Amino acid sequence: MTFEYKYTIETKSTEEQIAELVDYMKALEEVHRNESAKDSPDSEKLTTLETEITAKRTEYENLGGTFD
């Protein structure tokens, strides 16, 4: 049996990938900022967010993005 794909994956340019990563990292940092500001922040959630932010920063830099 052959599986039929319903969605196509678009190939994105490096610039498009970088722009998406910037938006995603901004959102992650905002969630981290809000969680950190709570009276009783969830340390497990913060650790997960920090891991994800670090991974996305590395991906961003590997694509040629800089934090100027």
C-alpha cells in the first residue's frame, strides 16, 4: 500500500529559517520571563525552556545568525 501525503513541505531559504527562529526564540524567552516572574516559578518548566532556547540559539548561529 502506498501512503499518500496530503501536505507538502516547502523548502525555506536560510533567511526565512533565521527569521522563523528569531520569532520562536522571542516567544520562548517571553514565556521564560513570565514564568521566572511568578512567586513560585516551575523550575522544571524553566529548565525545559532554557534547554530549548539554547538549542534554538545554536541552530540560529549555525545558520549564520548573530546577536548584534
